[in-house]
Amino acid sequence: MVLALALASATVYGVADFLGGMATRRAAVLAVTGLSQLTGLVVLAALLPFRPGGPTGADLALGALAGLFGGAGLVLFYSGLAAGPMSVVAPLTAVTSAGLPVLVGVLLGERPSTGSLVGVALSLVAILLVSAEPGSSARQALAGLRTRATLMALAAGAGFGGFFSVLGQTGEAAGLWPLAAARVASVVMLAGVALALGARLSRGTGALALIVASGVLDMAANVLYLVAVRGGLLTLVAVIASLYPVSTVLLARLVLAERLARPQIAGLGVAAAGVALIAA
């Protein structure tokens, strides 16, 4: 059940990212991000009565901290994409966001089986392969490593990994309230960044349907992840949830007819093997 929830979370995250990426082709990035985050907050408000819980101050504080990590990760990720090649930024961000929760889980005393750890290693390789920009060469990737985009990507990955790690430490009795605290914190942060840069949310209305759909699915993925991580090991659940690039690239192939590069095709196979080992 935990594995199924984690896989569902990864799938929905990937679809949300695909729709958000489509929206950024029609509207400003910060407008898309801000409006999708607000949409998610509305969705969560509707879900709270069904899993109200009784959060402690620590649960809410952890939720807010997770939101700050996630919000910072978004800003740094988009900044990294602007500063360097996607072939460097996307894979480094994805692998870092998956690897950090593994480290945190081990430090907290989690001890997955040897087979599961091999599955985790394969999943990290799969994320690296699937996230690579089609058509990019190893030489281009190495050249990109010499730019500040590398630091941006690592910092963005740390932000996303921090979100997964901190949210996983909230208590089950808290219900969905930690997510509410996380989303409020991230919305406030992104609003501050948008104001500082002079961005306007109205610039995102040209892609409103895509933005709303992305926001709804992103929050749904967050809920699935939260339920999964409360029932399983952070070391395993966060890595499975971080396989979201798989559904993104598959949608790009099916909807946009984008060709999959050989490394991406290999990454899909490696991801399947990693998940199978973790499940076993």
C-alpha cells in the first residue's frame, strides 16, 4: 500500500509538472508558480475537514519549514534554469532532491534491506537519466558543470529534498494541517519574491486552466506523499516519489510527440528495476 501511494504521488507530481511547464510557455514563471500554489491552498482547505487531525505546534512549525524549503527550491530551480543548461540543472536537482531524504532517513536510524538499498541506488540513476535533456551530450553536461548553474541546481535539490524530509517528520495525528502550514509559508515566500521582482499574478491568466490543473494535482501529490511517508520509510518513500520525471517525459512523448533520447529510455527501464527491488 505504501509503495502504491508513493508511486501514485510520483505519477501525479509528474503530471502536475508537465502541465505547469506547458503553462510557463504562455505566462510568466512566477505568475504560474504563484497561482498554482494558491490553487493548491484552496484545494487543501476543502480537504481539511475530511482529515482534520489535531496538530501540535511542532507539527505546524515543521510544516511551515517544509513549505519554506519547497518554496525556496522552486525559486532556485527556475533561477538555475535561467543560469545554465537544463541538461545540467534538471538532473542534478532531481538526484539531490531524492538523495537528501535518503541521507536524512539513515541518520534518523532507518535501515532498509540490502535489496531496497540497491533499488534506491538504481532509482537515483534512473532519475539522473530520465531528467537529462534530450539531445544533450556528455561534453555539454561537463561544460555546464563549470557554471553557477551547478550550485543553483544543488541548492534547488536541497530545497525539494528538505521539503520531503521535514514533512515526513510530522505526526500522523496532525492530519493535513502540516501541509496547510507548508503551503501558507510557500505562498507568502513566493509572493514576497514576486513583489521584489515586480512580477504580476495577472500575467498568468493566459494559461489559467493549465495552472489550476497543475495546482490541484500538485496538492493531490503532496497528500499522497504525506500519507505514504507516514506509513513507510522516508529512505524509500521519498526516492519513489522523486521518480516524477518519468511521467513528465512520458507525457511529453505522448502529448507533444517529443522523442525520447536513449539515456531516457534506459532510465525508464532502470526505474522499473529500482521500484521492483524496493517492492521486493
